Amino acid sequence: MTIILIGGIRGSGKTTLAKELVLRMSSRKVCLIDMNAICGKDSPEAFGCEIVKLQNNIRKFKENQIDMIIEGIFALHFAELRELADLMLYVDCDDDLAFGRIIKDATESIENVIQNYQEFVKPASEEYVKPSRNHAHLIIPNNLGTCIKGNEIIDIFATFSPDHKL
């Protein structure tokens, strides 16, 4: 039973890495939780009681021997989640590259994306998300062509925690 937290700024590649890890762990029962889907706000205070619900779900999954990968911009922010985690990863990405990915994936107007980025995303990244990297066991660079792949993380995890197998 393994709990992996994946944090990083918006557009850094957290979801891509999490999905790859799920594929690499396909022989096991794995649950992937996107924290951004729980609360799409760029403030940890917006999560409120959702963190307590997530803690309870983690405990239930552990009891049922189901691995969990929890990814989101605030995955490493909450001490309550970090205490339950076996491995904490931070996907590090250049701000401009991440912003380009945000624009590429946007479904709203470019003006709205830019305004939201300047007013909410960038300030939250600086105040909450980037400092959370200090809690990571491993910082994964994800700039053009430099991302560590899921199988490499599994190998690193085996070295890091020989009692847990992915």
C-alpha cells in the first residue's frame, strides 16, 4: 500500500506524470485523485473540509490495500496529507513553459486565461506551490525533454523505500 503525492505549479506536468505512474503500476489496484478537480481554486483555504474527507479516503484505501496517487497544485501543501504519504514528488517547470501549456489547454478566451493567470495562478504559485517543493522527497525537472519517466520514479522509489514495492 503506497501513497504518492505529486505537486507542482499549474502546467508543470503533474497529471501527465501521475497517469504514467498509474500505467506503470497497472498490476496493482491504484486510485488516482486530481486535487484540482476537488477544488479548482488557486488558494489552499478553498479546500476547507475537503482535506479531512481526503484524509479519511486515504485511510480507507490503505485498509483495503489500494495504492493512491494524489496530484494537484496543493498536494504537498497540507501537512495532513504529507503525514500519510510514502513518496512526495514535485514536478519543477519553468514558469513561461508552464504558462504556455496552460494557454494550449485552455477552453476559455486567451484574455480570461491571462487575467486569471496574473491575478490568481501566478501569485498562488509563488506564495504556496513553489515553497511546497521543500517537502518533496524528489524534485523532477520537466522542462523541454528533461522529465523523469514513470519507470525511473518506480526504480528511485525502490531505492528510497525498500519496504514498499510499486
